[in-house]
Amino acid sequence: MKQALERIKPPSDGSFIEYVDGSYRVPDKPIIAFIEGDGIGPEVTRAAISVIDAAVEKIYGRSRRIVWWELYAGHKAEKLLGTLLPEDTLVGMMMAKATLKGPLETPIGTGHRSINVAIRQKLDLYSNIRPVKYFRGVPAPSRYADKIDIVIFRENTEDVYAGIEWQARGKEALKVIEFLHREFGIELTQDTGIGLKPISEWKTKRHVRKALRYAIKHGRKVVTLMHKGNIMKYTEGAFANWGYEVALTEFRDYIVTEKEVAEQYGGKQPGGKILVNDRVADNMFQQIITRPWDYSVIVTPNLNGDYLSDAASALVGGIGIAPGLNAGDIYAFAEPVHGTAPKYAGKNIANPSAAILAGAMLLEHIGWAEVSNIIWRAVEETIASGKMTQDLARHYENVKPLSTTEFAEAVIETLGSLKQR
Ligand code: NAP
């Protein structure tokens, strides 16, 4: 990758976050990148930036502020720079280290491959972290919604998402089919499309390690390895085994396994220890519905994590409020979990909460936790006071929906009235 910017320039009034000896050094005026995204992306990203700026000012007054740097991906990049994912954007994201990103369109079954997946792979953002938490006032379908507080760690670079796929009847697929037949006697018909599911020890272990560190830092009491290892033994099964290996070898003083709890502690989790257990994927889905309070951090490969996080978000009231952070060792970008919601694009009615909370996750990631906390509180208080966008308001009889910008203004107003903790 070229390490020079050819067509865009960073702003001159801020400085870059540095990464030194395993941690960030954040200047008072850090340059943080943003990508508007497609569809509703520009609306929700702009709304998020306005709330984040207000929160930074609330906490730090004039001593600190974010200097935003726009980078381009998706349709805007294609229009301005002739390509959906310019090299400059990747270089810029690496220079800034932290990026707030709007959703980007990916056509289904045809057209360009996912830009999101490409960014995650190129910057090696190996964990996708998705908190799923109930907000007071959000109409939620689960009767246990207020007991849901789960953080999902979805692996981001491997699995069937790695993009190793060949179209049915194409020469590559036919070659693989012939190879499988010749070498292993596997019979596949010629009209078969092929996808590979790579899951490696090293990538699994760094991902599980990140989740365990997170659990320790945030005082979470349970870490669950979700997998489909009964069927896919050497990929998903290996994921669970490697996960236990990391927990038992690198975090021995912090953790206890479910087996140990049963055999050595009379079935009662000892105080001060994190319980590490595992659940088969289909069971995991019913467990988060029937007994969500038993789960706190769920670590899983890529595809399971994608399904699980949308399903879990739905339990607490939908993906309009679900944020996510994609993080590796040095670089990170935060984004809403939802997509471009094309039918709402340009109408100023999309819910910007997920984008706002994604910004909060990004700030926590760089160490501005007090700003992050106040943003989470402000969004929750605003919704609890009956101010919400149409996706939530439509579930109530007497709530007038706010537009995207009105909701962002309402959050900023709430911020003004909150006391710092
Ligand atoms: P979607 O964009 O998330 O929209 C699905 C539905 O979710 C919408 O019709 C709407 O539901 C609701 N919704 C999502 N975000 C909302 C918001 N902020 N406010 C209010 N309602 C919201 O999923 P999709 O239609 O499957 O995907 C559209 C495009 O986005 C695709 O090209 C896909 O590849 C892309 N995508 C990108 C990302 C990303 O960039 N990380 C993630 C997911 C999808 P109602 O119709 O019920 O109102």
C-alpha cells in the first residue's frame, strides 16, 4: 500500500493520534476521519458529528476539540475520485487511526464486492464489537429487553466472509470441483458454486484475547464462545477449542470454565472470576431470547456474529440504535450496524442513534471515555423522554416523530442538562 496521499489533504489545524508502545497518544485537537457513506449515511453521520462535537465541548470546554477530516468511499468517492474505495481513503484511515463511517451499499449476488469487508481486511480490523443494550423508552419486542446487556465480538477477517468464492460453472469453480474429486473423491455437480471457510488459530486467538481483555477492563462476568462446532468441527469447533486455549493459558488467573464451576465450585461461579463457557450457535440464538441475563460477552466467528448481532439488536428494539466498532491493534473505525436504508435516503427521517453511539464507541476506544459515557446517557435520556424518530415513534399512539436533525438537536439539548458523573 502506498503511504502517500495523492488527492486529499489532512486538515492543518489538528494533529494525528499516535500509537506508541501499545496505546494511543491523543492530542488536544485530534484529527478524526469520517466517511459519510451511502443512502442515509450522510444524514446520520452529520447528525452524529454534531452530537459528538457538543459532547466534547460539554466535557472539555475549549481545551479539546475534534478536527474532522472527510475521506471518501462508496458512491461519493466514485463521483469525486472515480473509484468506490480510493487508495487515499485507506491511507487516510491509517493516518487518522480512528474513523467514523456511515453505511456503504453492497449489491446482492452481483456487482462490486463489499467495501466494508475490503476496509476491514486491508486495515486488519479483526474484531467487530457490537454492544446490545436496552434503552428506556424504546419499544422492544422481548419481554426481557431490560435485562439485555450483551457485547458481541464478531471476528471480522475470516470465515466465509473472507470472499474466497467462485461462481457456479466458472473455470475456477470447475477446477476446484475437479481437484476435490481427484484428490479426495468428493462428488460435486458441475453447477455448484464454491465458497471457502478459512478459520485460523492465530486469528481466532487474537480475537478471543481482545474479548477477554475487554471483559476484564469492563468488569464483565461471562464470556461465551459461540460456534457451530458440532457440525463444522475443524473451523467452528477449532474456534471454540482455540478460544478455551487462550483463556486457560493467558488469562488463567482471571477466568474459570463452566466445567470447573461444575466440578470444583459446586456449580457456583466464584466471585472475581470471569466464567468462560461455550454455546452451539442455534442454542445461542434461543438462549439470548429466553435467558439473556446469563450472557455478557459473546465471542464468535464472522458469519454467526453477523446474524446474532442483528437478532440481538432486534430484541431491544431494532438496528436503528445499534452501533459497532471495528478494531485491530492500531486502527479502528466505528459505524452503525444498520445499512444504507435506501427507502429513507435523503428524507431526513432516519434514526441517527446508531451513528451517534458508534461515535461514542470510537471516543471510548481512543480513551475519551467521559465523552463517550455522556453521549450514551444523552441518547437514552432523550428517547426515554419520548423524543424519537419515526422507526420508534410508530410503535406508540401519541408520539410525534422527530426528523433526523431534530433528534440530534434534542440529544444535544439533553447533553446540556446532564451532570457529569
Ligand atoms: P438496512 O439498510 O439496515 O435497512 C433495513 C431496514 O432497517 C430499513 O428498511 C428500516 O426498516 C431499518 N433501518 C435501518 N437503519 C435505520 C435507521 N437508521 N433508521 C430507521 N430505520 C432503519 O439493510 P438492507 O436494506 O438489508 O441493506 C441496504 C444496503 O446497506 C445494502 O446495500 C447492504 O449491503 C448495505 N449494508 C451496509 C452495511 C455497512 O455499511 N456496514 C451494513 C448493513 C447493510 P423499516 O423498513 O422497517 O422501517
